Amino acid sequence: MESYLSMRNISKTFSSTGLKANDNVNLEVRKGEIHALVGENGAGKTTLMNILYGIEQPDTGTIMLSGKEIMITNPLAANKAGIGMVHQHFKLVNEFTVAQNVVLGTEPMKGAFFFDNRKAEADVAAVIEKNRFHISPEMKISEISVGQMQQVEIIKMLYRKAELLILDEPTSVLTEQEIQRLFKTLRELIKQGKTIIIITHKLAEVKDISDRITVMRKGRVISVKDTADVDESEISRMMVGKSVVFDFDKGVDGCRDAVMSLENVTIKKKRQGRPILDGISFEASTCEIIGITGVAGNGLTELEDVIAGLERISSGRVYHNDQDITNITPKALRDRGLAYVPTDRLKRGSSLETSVKENLILTTHHDFMNSGGVFDEVKINEHSKRLISEYLIDGHADVPIGTLSGGNIQKVILARELEMVKDFVLFSEPTWGLDIASSEFIYEKMLEMRARGVAVILISSNIDEILALADTVIVMYRGRIVAKKASGPELTREVIGEYMLGLKDDYSTDDDCSSDNDHSKNDFKGEDN
């Protein structure tokens, strides 16, 4: 079948780092297919799509669309050519309405100077109706769910008459139900004659949604396959050079002594009607992984900050080994042995301009000083050499950590934190944006901690991660715990998704069943109609 899109002999080297992100890459995409582009972090997928969308310019190579060579110098040129892109992190203005976000940059005007909001809403409503979305153009972005934000990004492309849609990790923050609704939308768009390229690390989704697969590794195309001809294990092998399947033995006998516990922890800010955290209670015990999940904006970030000592609580108590540690400082928590792998590895977890070896001793630097208060360089170098080897860090001890890949930065943080762990460790979104091989390494270290008798708290919006690792699963919705379940075959992605969306609540009271909650349920049901 003749190609609709041909990217031929694309090469791109970044002068600042010397990294060759794309090395003579050829990509062929057929009209009316969903084409999955897969590979580890650093494989060159996003760079290739940024070239197609005009964000980056190739050093060499040509792009053909419908048999004609085109020059794409910027995203506006890509839009004019019928190419649209939804980035992994949504580019929406929270205080603007859906319609205002969709038309941003191409606003309809009244005369020469005035924005025609009524026409914008009417034009966007027409796109929404044609494509059977369930969202109002008048709603503010701050009022809608993450799944609806994904819809807005797709509507933006359709409003600009995109025929080729690029989606970069489109399901990374969606629940199982939202993923299935997204896939239903994508299949409808294919029926309308659109063509879709999807970048994803989730191999089950590759099998579910795509027609063909292009696999990249280290800047080159390794293989192109019909999706029906390969299984997840084969895709994994092509991506990383070996088969990776996340199927872990969660059986650890004994232990279960409470290490850290929260009792009715609540955070309420002035002029906010609903608490950010509302009566949170749970125990984290030895030899156990507590998995805490929920959709972004439902209290996971605030809970991370409370456990790490970075957020004071309004009421309730926090205990460590039966001692009250409510609202103690982060340093005091560190002194008690808290190991912490934060969500934001770049700003909170590391100092990007300092060296790898300096980052490896950030929290324990006093242990590397001699009696005169001067750093013992020999001791630091020996320590760094050992951790770099043990944690398979691909980077020299003396280079700035900011020059490393995301996976290697995370390994540095992991090495530093797990070296100091005593009896409890907090992981928050530990594999966000990481590839399969890096994720597997982190999971293995997490399981090692549990086997050593450490209490592990895992905060993650990745349901697959929670199901693969957690012994006990806690689901949060609107700052409350709505489910606390032992891991087992009956606890599926679909079940957890229902709790994450507020459709189920094991701890609801009459007061909880407010019109606010009912509205959320009606919104969800409406989207499926």
C-alpha cells in the first residue's frame, strides 16, 4: 500500500550535547491507519515527531506527504499542511474556556480589534458535535477532568483541520475508563479518514489500538511490523534487546509491623470549601508496599508533601514507630531515616548543575567530611564509584547530573536515597516518563526494599504499576480515601478506575453524597452515551 507520510533519511544531532537523536531514520505511515511509534527513552521517537511538527529541524532528510515533498519550518506550517500534535503535557490555559483554548492563535474577530467569543463557541461546538465529544465549549479548563482536557487537545487539532494526528504518550494520566473512551474516539477519527501516529510505552495499548508498529532504538529504526503479527514480549525484545514482562512475586511472609501511620490527616486552606486532604488514615508496615493512586488533582501531590514533611497539616496526627511526628521538619524526618524519591526528579530530587557524585551525597554530605570540616574526596569518589556500578548509572561521576538521561537521573536519586533508608521509603511517580528497562530496574529495587523489611509507600497514577507492585491499594478521590483493597485478581484496572472517577466509594456517608459528587458521576455517564 502506498505511503501517506514518508520521512526519509532523517538525521538530527544536537550541537549542545553532540547527541545524534535520529540517525538516517525512515518512517512510512499509511493513510487511515493508527501507527504506533515505540522505543526506550532516548530512542529518538519524540525528536522525530518534533521534526514532523516543525518544532525541530533535521540536519538531513526529506518529508513527503501525499506524494509531495513539504518543508515544515514551524508548527504553524505543520498545521497548514494538515498535521497536528498533542504533547505529553497538555498546553492549555486553565482560566480560559474550552472554546478560547481551541481557537487560541486563530481567534475569530469582530472587526480588526475585538475577539468574537460567540463565534468561537459556535465554531468549536460544531467540531464537538461532529466528532461526538461530550464537553461544553463554555466550560473553563479548571472545571474539567483530565480526560476531558485530552479531548480539548484533540478538538484543537480537528478545529485546525488536521488530517494527520500525532499523540505523544496520550494515556499517561488517564484512568482505564478514560483510555477506552479515548481509543473509541481515535477509532471514530480513523473512520472519518484521519491518520494517527501514537507514541507510547504501554505495550498492551500498542496491541489494542494500533495497526502497525515502528520500533526505534538508539536513534535508528529497528523494525516495522503489523501489530497482529507480534505479541508484547516480542515488541519489548525489539525495544530493549530482551523480553521484559512486569510479573512480580508479591509474597513476603511475616513482618507487617506498623512503621508509619496517618490518622485523620486533613489539610484545609482559607477560602476553600473542600479540604485538599480530608481525614486520611492508613498504616504503612514492614515488608509491605502500600500503593496509593488517583487522578491528578485529587490529593496525591499534597499527600506526598505531607509524608515528606513539606506540607503542614491542619488536623490529624502522623506517627513513626508509635512516636508522634506531626508537622516535624523535613530534616527531622531525614534524621529518622525517611528515604524519598520525589515526583519532580529535576527540581526536587536533584541539583542539575552539580556533579553526579555531589548529588549522590546531597542528603548525607556531613558523613563525608574529615575532622577539619573538609570534604574527603577519596571517600566521596569511592562511594560514587560503588553506587554508579551497583545502580548501573550511565554517566561519569564528575559530569553535571543535568547532562544525564531522565532514567539515569532517577537512578542517581534512587542510589542516594536507598543507601540511607532505615525502615520506610516514599516513592512518588517513580517511573514517570521512563522507558521499560529503567522502570524494571526501579521496580526491582522497590521489591528489594520490601524483602529487607522496609515499609514502602508508592504514590502513582499508573494503575499498571500499582497492580504489579502493591500489596495493599488505596484509591483517592477529591482528597479522600474511597477504597482500601488487598491486591488480588478481583482488583482490576476497571475496578480501580471506577473508584478514581468517583463512581464507587467504600467510605461514603450521606454528607459525602453531595451534588458535587453526583455531578461528576453524571458527567462520566454522559461521556459514554
